Amino acid sequence: MNQHDQQESDLPTRLASPARRALLEAGYLRLEQFTQLSEADILRLHGMGPKAVDQLRRALADRGLSFAERKKSQAKDEG
């Protein structure tokens, strides 16, 4: 992660490196971005696992935020 990313990112500092890289490469730097994504969306990224998603969930909750609910189109596509 470069200095610019560190200044703009508010991702949890304890995220494992593979998870952090996966998020940054996908363009996710701010917790607020995850309010538009479901946990399933994040888990699809290579390098993300349940522990990292839990860390994000807790960080969001600390700010009164949460992941988006699963979208109807996702349920239809996967069902």
C-alpha cells in the first residue's frame, strides 16, 4: 500500500495483507463503500475470507453502518 492509500483508506488496520490487497485492488478504500455491497460480494474477491469480512462488519458497526442486504438480482442469479 502506498502513502496515498494509507491517507485515504479507513479500512481496519488489522486486516490481513491478502484481504487488504484484494480490497485495494478492487478499489475499496473507505468503509462507507461497503454499505453498497453484500458480504457475499466481498467474499467473492480473491484473498477475502470470513475473518476479514467479520473485521469489516465490526468496523462498519462501530460507525453505525452495515453491509447492504443481499440484492434480489443476486438471489435470482444464484437460486
